[in-house]
Amino acid sequence: MQENLAKFCPGCGYPITLMMMNKTLEKLGLQKQAVLGLDIGCALLAWNYLPINTFQTHHGRVVPTMMGFKRARNNSVCFALVGDGGAYAIGLQSLIHAAKRDEPITVIVTNNTVYGMTGGQTAPTTLHGQITPTSPEGNIEEPFFGPELLKDIVKPGAFLARTAVNEVKQLQDYLEKAIQTQQAGHFSLVEVLSFCPTNWKTVGVDTINKLNGLKETFKLGEIEF
């Protein structure tokens, strides 16, 4: 497990999300039932990170892939790990219909406001005015709010929430609730605000301050519907 840490950029938030996922599965005794599907992007670097069954899908197709796996093995605990682009851009159609049908899977969306693996370009969650390689004068659009969109689509019993990698207690609590929601037969999604110092071009405390600043736009908490 240690040798795989180098796959993620220094300071990346993904390892924190993965660690808390594993701790939650250990707590619930569900590691052997867990299956982790990875979208193309930074998420795919987790292919050999955890001691659970893991596989990679095509970009934007991790949600329907995990839906199919869950239908084939309904006693499994299925996770779809995806970035904000894979969830809210190329994968949005699949995400919306999974939520609408109340598919019993858990989607974990990493929101770092950029396309991380390909150079930090503008993403669906990029802030208004944020400078990226594809918005050098500042992004002209408002960011996309995924959980808030889904609240008008999901059925009673579903679980939607947003947290951050520097809110580890809340992150673990929400992952546990998401798993329990899936086991009860409902759709769950947890959006996780995450560090990306490589593309944010931040160092040390500036990275933490950047993430904390995102919380002013992307409000943490369970989404009521």
C-alpha cells in the first residue's frame, strides 16, 4: 500500500478520501463485499491502493458500470469514484438517471475545481473568475452544484452530502451513511472538496486556505430534499 502513495501528486486529497473509505469499510466489516470502480482521471491512480476489489472504467462511465455490477451481485457494496468532470460533464447523463432510478450504489465525487490529470483546465466546478490554462482571464461561468441538482431528482431514502478532505470526521460519517443508504436499497452521493496543489500552484498553508475558501461557495453538509 505504501508503494502506491507516490502515484498521487504531493499534497493530493485523494489518499485522504481513500483512507477514510477503507476505515469505514473496516468499521462496518464490509471490505470483502466492497467493489470500487474508478473513472478515468486522477481517480484511476487508486487502482491498486486499497485491499478491496477494484477496476477501471471508461471516462464518464463508472456510474453505469457500478450499476450493472450491483445488479449482478446485489450483496456487494459498490462505489463509483469519479472527479468533478467525470461526474458533472461527460458522466452527467448517467449520474442523473442513476439518481432518478434510485440505483443502490454510492458515488464519491472529488471536487477540486479543475481537471487535475490533464493540466488543470476549467472544469464544471471551476469558480467564477478562477484562472486556469483554458480560462487565462478568469472563468466566465458559475460553478456547477451537483448534489443540489440531484436533490430534485432523487427519491425518498437517498442520501446526498458534501464534505472536504480536511473534515475527516464528517467525511467518515458521510461515507458510513452513504453505505448504509446503499444497503437499504437507495442511491447515495458524497461530494468531497479536495486538495490539488499541483494545479492550484499552491504550497503548504496556502493549499489549506484555498480549500477552506471553497467551502464559502460549496456549502458542506447533508443536502435536504
